[in-house]
Amino acid sequence: MRFLFCVPRYHTNLYFQVKSLKKERHAVSMVALYKGASEDYSTIEPTVLGYSKLFLFINRIINLSGGKLIKNSFELKYGFPPVFKLWKLIKESKPDVFVIKNIESAFSLLIFFTGLILGKRIIFLTQIPKYRQKERSLSIATVGLLDASVITPVLGDSHLKNKNNNFFYIPFTIEANDFEKDYFVGGNINLLCVGKFQERKDQLLLIKAVNNLRSKYPVTLTLIGQDDEMLYKDRILAYIHDHNLASIINVKPHKDWAGTLELYKDFDIFVLPGYNESASFSLLEAMSRKLVVVSSDDNGTACYIEEGGNGFIFKHKNFEDLKRVLEVLLKDRELIKKAGDKSFELVKKNHSAQSFYYFFMKVIKTNQ
């Protein structure tokens, strides 16, 4: 089969999905509106379409406070590429299946209607939970009437119901090659947090928790991330300086993805303190490198955690709950090692390329 992935921006959470399709001898191409700075393009190089001159004109007039492209909801929802350029690329790639990120943006709808005109199989990728309070999604039901399927990597609360028959859960996939892990490098319990320096990532909450616990436990923290909201990063650096934390807290820039992925092996506990996290891929990266994982409850991929097995979930924006969870781990090194091994076991069981490929192809054959 020939697959065409259509995304606003290529994200590395697609890396292993694309790789698994190519391994099975499928042809995979990708179009994007723009290109990210920290992604790994060794598996696929997206064709960057850019923005239609019409959209750029509308953006200048209507979105006066928007700043740079793809930095606010207006541009994410309404941005679209040059139509003839897109059409030419689609005709050249001759896809059998369109894989479209998001459902309700102008770009995704443009691709959707193009796919319908051409009579192709259409798969949407979303990151809303399969099981949530809202039992039926109108947008998912609508595209289902036109034989499109929707996939999410977020399970949600399985005690709830889902009434969209064309909505499927397939977790993120990642490679996990076994290795001999060295825990507690330097005699410390080493924490890692990976994410852009944005207020919603809430690294400051984690820093405050570490500051509170450092007198009781030999702990270090490394923060790896791209600069984004510089005022927020300045607050982080100021807190580290004002509380004399430079000896135990290290702030590093996020460079190449593959190199960062290997760095995970040097740490013991991965913490995702943020909120409004639709589906963090870094949590799965940590699991694949045998880290016990701690996540806020406002992260879609928190569903990958077996509570007390390979990690813990705490209430977002809640200092006391984060501190409580961290202390459970910091006082029990054997639990850290056991939970790290459990993380790796769960990756092999639930997130393998073979598992992804099986369920992905099963969805494609649905309604055919």
C-alpha cells in the first residue's frame, strides 16, 4: 500500500509508526505545513507545503496578535497550504490511504475532501481519549458516515462508554532493545524531565518538590527542553539560583532526538509534571529506557502507567501530591529498579512495532 501522512508538523511520535510500515514494504510519504526544529527525520523527510498566500493575507488582517505561525489556536485551526501545490503532490504520490492528523482544522478537512473525491481510504489521528464523559463525538461520527476511521493513542477511563463505532485505540509505539541498566549513577537518585520550557509543562512545580526533598534524599534533577516561553525559563533559572540548587539541578537544551533518547538510560525516575498534555510521547521514551515514570493526571498517556507497578500518577498542579509520590520512590531504591523493569516489560507487551502494525492494518480493513 501507499500511505500519505498529512500533518501540520511532523512529530517524532510518528517515527516508529512510519518505520514499522516501511519495514512491511509499504510506501510512505508525508506532507506538512511547517517543519519542527527538534524532530528526527532519519525515517521520513516530510514535504513542507508552507502556507497559502490567501491564508497569510487573512492571518495578517484577522490574527493581529498571533505572533509567529503555529503559535496560537487561530493558525492551528485555520492554516492551509497552496491548494494546487497540494493537489500536485497528492497526484504524484498516488496514495491508497490518507492518514490525517486532527479532524477539525482547515488543513485536515481540505485533505479529507480531497481523499473523498479520489475515493481513498481515510484514517484520522487524534489525541482525545477513547473513553471519556462525552460518549459520542459528533465530528468522529460525521466522518464515520463517510467511511473514515479515527485512531487515538489515549485510552481514557475504560469504565466509561464509547459509542463511536469508527473510533479505535492504538497506543504509541517505540522500539525497546534490552540493555544492562546502571541505576543510581554517582550514588544519587537521578530524576529526568523532558519538555519545552512552557508554563503548562510546570517544571517549576517539580523543582520545588526536589528542593523540599533534597535534605532527606540524595537526589539530582536534569531538565531537558527547547526554549519557548523565555519569561518562564527565566523564572526557573532564578529559582535555581536563589535556592542554591545549581549543584543538583541541571538545565540542558534539547538537541537531537536520538541523542536525548539515549540519555534516558542514565536516569532512574522520569517525571512529567505538566498539565494540558494531550499525549506525551516522552513518557513512553522513558519507559523504553527502564525508568519508573511519574505523570500528572492531566496527560493522555498516563494511561500507559500501571499505578504502583511501573510508576505513579499525581494530581496536576498539586505540590503535596507530587511530593508524596516522589517520596514513595526516593525512600525505596529496590522499588525504583523493579518499576523500571516493569516499564520495559510493558513497552514490549503493549507498544511494539508488531502490535501497532497489526492493529493499524486491522483498522484500515474496517469498512472496506
